[in-house]
Amino acid sequence: MNDRINTIVARLGQQPGPLLLVLHAIQDELGFIPSDAIPLVAQGLNLSRAEVHGVVSFYHYFRHSPPGRHTVRICRAESCQAMNGTALEQQAQRHLGIGFNETTSDGAVSLEPVYCLGACACSPAVMINDELHGRVTPARLDELLAQCRERT
Amino acid sequence: MSTVVYVPRDAAALALGAEQVAQAIAAQAQKSGLDVTIRRNGSRGLYWLEPLVEVETPQGRVAYGPVSVKDVAGLFTAGFLSGKAHALCLGATAQHPYLIRQNRLTFARVGVIDPVSISDYLAHGGFQGLQRALGMEPAQIVQCVTDSGLRGRGGAAFPTGIKWRTVLDTAATQKYITCNADEGDSGTYADRMLMEGDPYLLIEGMTIAALAVGATQGYIYLRAEYPHAHKILNEAIALAYQQHYLGAQLLGSAHRFDLEVRLGAGAYICGEETSMLESLEGRRGEVRVRPPLPAVKGLFGKPTVVNNVISLATVPTILQHGAAHYRDYGIGRSRGTLPIQLAGNLKRPGLVELAFGVSLRELLYDYGGGSASGRPLRAVQIGGPLGAYLPAQQFDTLIDYEALSAVGALLGHGGIVAFDDTVDMAHMARYAMEFCAVESCGKCTPCRIGSTRGVEVIDRLLRGVDGEAQLRQLESLCDTMAEGSLCGLGGMTPFPVRSAVKYFREDFLKPRPGIQGSQHARA
């Protein structure tokens, strides 16, 4: 893993303001930002560990632990609330038996809140991995969640 | 001859099954031995009709929607490839009542062309603004934008030309053009639609900005929640480099402009311009104290233009047709057109680009068709999570920066979220405080602590603990946040909260049997 991180740092380190680029590349490759990566990135970019940790922890998108095989993001923003999105939040938590920012014990699904997916003209919206779903009904959400648990 | 069928690749159309529909059309055509070319366009913005499929006929494009996979076989049987009648047929797309009364200047090509085809872009008047700008002095370009009356469409409504003038007048070895594509406001999606439907327009606008102020490097700061836009922008930028619309010797001139997309990482605050610059530099997205303005000391300490996607995408049209053409639309000090985004509980949500001066009522009922639920509309929130809530008695307010300001609201990025009469405005006010607490960068106390205290005060209200005293406390808290915060996040969270209290006071004081405080979604 250290080699992979060092390779990413070497590849992107010369870009102006490279830290977010590097962190995105690490998360794309490993699925999260392991705590072991922080000193490596700090050393490679000539930053303090505190600076790198500060950035990783500031941004909601960066994960500190491995995600489930699927990431389900439920929009909590106003437009989705106006179309019963709040019910979907509760339904997803019930269906999966976990709260927001948790992963099911079989490692299948991570559940995250998201604040607007830009699909406000087809609220309520849900994003599963990189796939967006609009006008999600409770029945459709159950179907999508069930698919997540089946697919490996 | 091959029949051309358009199926959008816009993220929201895909969210409603456009990809599956495109595949079903291709499969059915093959099965029937018909020669069909499927082209992928952006969205026309008629989202209640997405996936909206269009067929090119000798009489023009004919629309069908909303099309699902199970409709495809029937469409073929009905002869949709020659524009024949079908239950889903909407007639000529350009004549659709939702579109025909719009003033689509900035969105003229969105949904019409293949977004990544440079030849499509050129055939529809693309790069003419840039051609014109290449023959002008920087100060002339800035003057043209100033004369158009264009004000920042991100929400701050600052005159774009004046911002550019400052960057032009500040001497430096390096200047930057940055595009704020961190479209985080709920109810807004115009930036996304434009980037996914007409990315060269943004590239052209940024290039013109670069010529105007003497910059050679640009960054598009795109939110991570927009993977589809990311892909399309990168495709378009690569093709633009190949054909010398980016890079050295721009269109054979001596100018150079390089452009790169940088991804955000899920922080709403990075839509604030100085926080965005911090993030682009690879740091925590904490707000900078101004002055110095970014136009003087911005990205990496250099003079920097920070403009929203729509502001930049409006520039090519202004250069192409002249400042007066754009300025002639609109009313008062709100010149030109605004891409308004209708969202939430509406029958016909979608993108409506109109000259300033249209009333909320027209938008909500004539365009939006009233509520999707069939119940009366009770409130709208304009301008995202930091925008005010307005009740039905304010629906005659006009879309105009000053008119909205006069009723204590703001236009923001032009998103309108409608709520029916089931909405609980105390919950919406609580959500506004909760959102601020989740998204606060933490730098200043009124925002960081004030928002958390705000949630607590509203929770006490919801539990029915001494309502009037809690409302006084809430007002005092709002005052501290509005006056004491460093930036708009803490400074403007009082807009939704105070407007909810002002117009919907009964929701804060009504008895609520069995209520429990709900938990925060993010610690």
C-alpha cells in the first residue's frame, strides 16, 4: 500500500496545490484514506501531518475507513424534503439496520447523507455509487437497496 | 438514410432511466432492421417529461416523453421515427408551451446539441464571441461585459465587469480565472445542466475572461457530487485542446489559455469564493478575511477572477451579440436573463430562462403547474438553503434582485423550491440551523457555535418549552450570526430562519404531542 501511495504522491506532487488531487487519487484507488497514508502524503508534499489530517477530516467526501461494497447517498436537502425525502432517509436506515455514516455488518452497504445532488427537478433523489436515481418512491428504494445487498 | 434520435445524457435524465431507454431504442432498431443513429444531448429542462426522446424529422425535431423502456416497442409500432402520433408525443419540441415563451440566451444550445461535439457547437454559433474577443483590446472586452449589466449569477450579484476591471488593473506575472462550479444550493441545477449540456460555452466564457484580464491558467472547481458533469467537462476540454480552442496559440493567435477541472470534496462552504480558493490550493476550505479581494490577491496570492458557471457562460453571448442586446432584457438594475430552476413540490419542475421581471406566481403556476401533490402551495424557498421562505401572499413578488431584497429575500443562484401545505416550517428552520452546523468551516464563532445553539433553541420550541422566550432567544441568536459571521454561511442562515418565524409563526408555537428531538445526521 505504501508503494501505491508514494506513486500517487510522485505522480501528482508537482501540480499546483496538489493535496486534494492526491487525496482524491488515494480514495479512488483504495476506497478511503488510511491513517497510514497521512505521514506518507505529508512527507511527499512537504506538509505537516497535522495539515494533511486537517484537510482529510475537513471534507465530508473523504473517508477514514473502508466503505461497504456499495455507497448509498440519500439527499437530505430542501427540495427532496418537499417531496417526502425525509421518509426515504428513515426507510433506508430501517431497511439496512444502520444509521448515517455506518456500514452494514456484511460489508455490503454504506449509508451517507448528502446535501443536494443537483437532481432537484426530480426529487427525491438518491445516489448509489456513481449512479443517480430520481423520483425515488419507497418501493423503488427498497428495490435498489435489495439489489445492493445481492450484488457483490 | 439514418434517422437521428436524441436521448439525453444529462445526469437527471439518466436518473430517470435515459440510458436504459437509449439502449432499448438501439436494440429495437436493430431487431427491426431500421437505420437509427442515437445522439446524446443535454436536457431541455422539462424534467417532468424526462427521459425526453426526440426524433429528427423533415419538419424539425419531434418530442416524446416521459419515455420508459416499456414504451419503446410501442413507439416504433406507432412510427415515431417519422414523428407520428403516440400517447407520449409532445409535438414539435421547439413549439412546446414551456419552451416557446422562454428567453433562452445562455441555455440556447442546452438540450439541442451533442454537448461534446465541437462541430455541433460551431454550427449553433459557438466560439463567435471568442473570435470577436480576439480582435478586441482587454479593456474593450471588460467594458462590453460591464455595459451588458451582467451581475454575478452565483448569488452575490456583483457586477461581473467591475470584478474583471480590478483584475485587469492589478499588475502581476500570473493571473487566474476560476470557475465556481460548487453548485451546492438545494433547488439549483443550472450549472450542472449547462456543464453537461453545453460545456464549450463555459470553456469559451472562461477563455474570453482570460483574454480580458490577461490570465493564462483557469480552474473549474467542480463539486464531487457531479460525476457526470466531471466526465463531460473532461471530454470537452480534451477535444478543445486538440482543436486549439485551449492551450497555446489559441485559434492561431499568440494567446495561451490552459484549463483544468479540480474536484471539491463535499464541503458546501467551498462555494464561498475565498473558501473555494483555499480548497483549490489544497487546504481546508476555511473562509479568508477580506480585504484583500480575490481580484487583487486570490489563488496562490495572484489576481484572480472568481465567477459562477452561469456568469461565465453568459459572456460569449454578450460578446457575440453585443452588450446592448443582453442589457435590453430585464428590468431595473437586473439586466439580461436568469436561468430559473423550479424544484421541490411542483407538477412541472424544470429550467426556465427568462428576462428578469417575471413574477413568482407565473413561475409557480404557469410554468410549474402548481404543486405535484395537488395540495395548495404554502411556501417557497428562493436561493438555496440560505435563502428566505416566502408565503403565498408574497407570490406576486418579481424575480429581480432589488424587488426580492425589498421583501427580505434574495435571489441567490435562482433556485426556487416549492412546498405544499403539509410543510412544517419550524422543522425547515431547524434544518437551516442544522445544515449550517454541518457545513460550517469552523473559523468564526457565530457560525460554528451559533448554528448548534440554534438547533437547540428550536428543539426546545418543538418541545413546547416557553415558546415566546425561545423565539426571543432565536431572534437574538440570528442577530449575532447575521452581524458577526465572517461569510455568508453563518451570515445568511438567519434568512430562512427569520422568514420562517415571520411568516409562519404559528408553526413554532403549536402544541406537538409526543415530540422528540431528532438526531444530527453528521456529528
